[in-house]
Amino acid sequence: MYKYIAIKENGVAFGDLSDKITIKNSAVENVQLSDGTNIDITLLQTPNPK
């Protein structure tokens, strides 16, 4: 089962929000921005080496 989180935009209904995060089994599965860009979630999960 997927759950969706959308970034709030004033005056826009939830179903019409364009920046969305997909969660499956308590893990982020996908991040998609309004311009269609998909964010590589492995880059978000990997610590930045010093």
C-alpha cells in the first residue's frame, strides 16, 4: 500500500498539489517535483563524507 505526502501550496486542493513524496512500507519510495523531476532518493539517504 502506498501513502502520499504532498507539499502544501496555498489555495490548492490536496489532489491538485504537484510536489509529491511516495511512501511504501514506511520507506520513501519516490520524490517527484512539479516540473516532473524525480529525485534520486539514494542521494538523500547516503551520508555526505567529509
